[in-house]
Amino acid sequence: MIANTSDMPVAAREASIYTGITIAEYFRDMGYSVALMADSTSRWAEALREMSGRLEEMPGEEGYPAYLGSRLAQFYERAGRVIAQGQEGREGALSVIGAVSPPGGDISEPVAQATLRIVKVFWSLDSSLAYARHFPAINWLTSYSLYADSTAKWFNGNVHEDWAELKQQLMRLLQEEAELDEIVKLVGMDALSPADRLKLEAARSIREDFLHQDAFHEIDTYTSLEKQYAMMKLVLVFYQSTVNALKDGIGIDELVKLSVRERIGRFKYMPEDEIAKEFDAIVLELNKEIEELSQKKEDF
């Protein structure tokens, strides 16, 4: 069900969020798993501010009512997994996704800050990523999940034992890329050491080959956890192999131009039943190319 209250009276806009979650709770109590998308809580908060002003209540920050935070908390706390009364064993779940659209993208305004104090997962949509046609346009540095530590044990036990470790390595490379980008903007790429240039190449592979997803592609629209693990592992194998080759004296320009990188980029389009075979083939080709470069260096 989609409800748009933008052209309705302010009282209807203020009540719409409660109407939506009440209907969602109705289906949850029937034993369904329901996802509610509230778009956007910022518009709802503006209606709340207008209603509060007409009632001549004491205003808070930027004119919003002083009880803005508690009203948001009362909304989000209605999400969760329940055992419904009535038929025995009937379980339902309600997940709430609240979109916050602050003016000018300023998340320091009251609605965004009050929401961040309540929710445990934050997806920061980045307009620069959207303009670059990088979808989903979720900024990997400003987004976070406070469930990561509690779910790491499940991922390690059900997918692979080093899932959490690989994820931390990928995040570390992306964070180091952001720091190196500042240096590149100031003094240029030539000022970076070969090891730092390899970090940039590995981070670019993470962004383009792992984080970028085509929702209209018949294969890339969905990726299993096993394939996600293989993709993470493949990027890190490439990075570690090139780091070792760099220590052995192979030039950075030759490592960056390895033809196997094209196969790594196409790995996300591989069907699920060909993942293991293609993974082994790419690793074999990577080792072969590095060995050829090493032999060429020795002959020279």
C-alpha cells in the first residue's frame, strides 16, 4: 500500500505515519513479515511542527516541538518480531525503514539527529555517487550498522569462518583510500608510493566490482552470501598477491595493467553454480601472470 499525503491537510500528514504503522501491525499480527517504508519522516516532522505551532506549544530547536525525539522513538519502537496472540505459534515481524530528507542534505538538523539517536542502522545516500551512476548510492564511510558485531558470529558460522575479518580488511582499504584521495588532490598521483597506489587500485576494485550492483541485470540483481564471500576473497587475493609481487621488485605499472583484472570485474555476473570454478580459474591466471612478470624481470 502506498499513501501520499503531500497534497492533504497538515493534520492528515501528521497522522499518516501512525496510520501506516497501524496497518503494518495488523498484517504482522496475522503472521506476516512486513516492511514499512516511511518516506519521509522529515515531512511528517514538519507537519508535527506546524501542528505544534497552531496549538501554541513551547517550541524546541528550529521550531520543532520539544517532544520530537520521544515521538520518533514511539514510532520506531513499534518495530520488531512478535509472537501474536490467538493461534499458537503464529509469529510476525515488522521492519521499519524511515527516510530522512533534511533540507540541503544537512544531517545536523533536529530530525536527522533525533533519528540517529534511536536507530541502529544508517544508510547514508550520497548524491555524488548517484551522479556517478554508482548504485546503490550508499556511502560506505558514513553509513553504519550497530548490529555488525552481533551478526558477525552468525556469518562466521554459516558462511565462512573469516567473513568478519575479510569485511574489516575491505573497510580498512576504503578508509585508507579516502585519506589517500586527499593527498592526491593536493599533490597528485605521482607523489604516492607504489604501495599506496596499489591500495587505491584495490579500493577501486572494491567499489566497482563488489559494492556496485546492477538491479536490472538478471544475475547481479541478487547475490548469495557465498558469492559475496567469494567476491570479497577475490579482491583481497588480488591485492595481497600484487603486494607480494611489488616487494619482489615488479613495477607498479605492470601490476596495475594485469589482464586478470577484467575477469575479476566480470565475476559478479557469473551464475551461482559457476562461482567456485571461476574463482579457482581467476586465482590461477593471477598467479600465472605474476610469475611471468617475475620471470621476465629475472631474464632482463
